[in-house]
Amino acid sequence: SYYIHERNLDLTKCNGPTLLNTPCQALPFQGMAIGDGWIDPVNQMTGYPGLLYNFGLVDDNQLVKIKENCDSTINLINKNEMKEAFDVWDEMLNGDVYPYPSYFFNVSGSDDYDNMLRTHAPTAFGLYPKYLNQPEVRQQIHVGNAVFNSGHECELHLLSDFHVSFADELVTLLEYGKYNIFLYSGQLDIIIGAPLTEAFLKVLPWSGKDEYLNAPKTVWRVDPSDAEVAGYVKTVGKFSYIIVRGAGHIAPYDQPQRMLDMIQKFVSGDPFKP
């Protein structure tokens, strides 16, 4: 989103074909929605101890270890030792590269950090690659012989980038004031849960910070007649922060109706209904 924003601004100075002989035409960028985003890790790391402890996933003694890991990760980020910061975080929770079970798995018994109510990821998560890798599907979506894979090999080349902050880019987009921007968190997410997002929003240096922090929270229902609450929303101008109730990190899987309603509001600009 930031790249498109900057490119569009550059194109306003364009008076003819570009270097690649393409027309000076801006992309019709209207906004962005970020779900459970790893945006500002150095500040988001501070949310883990409270999240894990208050969900009942660690006890007081284990909380000490969590705090030590978070403090170590933050210190390494501040020293720009990004690969080392990833390694500490990965051993504590993520477990993508660490060759043994993560500390989170050892103390919780769960290998699903996407939703605190699950112990294992749903088997349905494995159906999407199988579908895409069917020869007839690959032909229909014009990818030739390319095979959809897990992305793990790509991840291994990006380990030093995991803890790089994009807070400045988000501030630029917020300050521009013309984009509809949604940040949303699944209420049951662990890996990048709501307390992590809220931790960085409290210190994000943009002109609307104080207004956002003092904004009232709206109870959101998909339909006003619904008995069930869909979530909670805070809105300032064109920026909204949304908690999706009953959803984890993979919110569209957990709450498809609520996510559809949210994205429709993102596109249309319609307000959330209490």
C-alpha cells in the first residue's frame, strides 16, 4: 500500500511515457485492510506476556520466561540484530525455524497459535494447496507448471526482515487522510493478538493518536437484530480498529459472515451497526 501511495505521488509529476514506455497512470488505490498485522514488532512484543497470562496459557513462573524472551527480542531489535531477534521469538512462540518444539508448545500443549481454543490447526487448512495444484486449476489460473507451495523456502530468505518496523509507512498513509484504513484483530489470536496491535497503536506517532485513544468503542453486529455481537470498533476519521469476536488469526475461516460484513463496510464506507 505504501509503495502504491508513493508511486502514485511520483506519477503526478509525470508528463509523458515512463522509462519503460508505459503511460503515466496512477493505480486507483482507495485504502487497505490489515488483519493481525506484524507492523511494529519492537512495540508489539510488549503485548505477549499479558496476552498469554490473561488467557491462562502460562502461569506465574512461565510468565517470567516469556518476559525474558520478549525483553531479549526487543533489545536485539533495538541493536538492529534482526536475525538474532527472530531466533529468540521463533524459539519462544513461532516455531517456524527452531528445530524443536517452541516454548509455547511445551507450556501449553498446543501447536496452533492461530486460535487459543484449538490444540491443532484444522485439517481443512491443507485443502487449499491441493486444490490449487490440480493441473486443470493451474491451467485455468494461467500459472503454467508453477506449483503452489508452503512458502517456507521463501521465509528462510526473509528471517532478518521479520522484525523490521513498518510504523513509519503506516503513519504516512494515515496522515495522507484520503485512504480508508482498517486494522483488525481476531479476538482469539495468539501469534499477533489484539493486545499486540493495541500496544503499538498506543504509541504510534500520528496526529490522530490522542483522538483515537479517546474515541468511544462501538459494539458491532452484522445486523442490528442479531443476538450475537460480531465485534468491537473504534473509528477516527477514515481509520478503524476492529476486534472480530470469536475469530483467531485466520479470521475468515473462523467467522466468515462477520469478515464478509467487515470487508463490505471497508469497500463501501458504510458505518458499523451497533
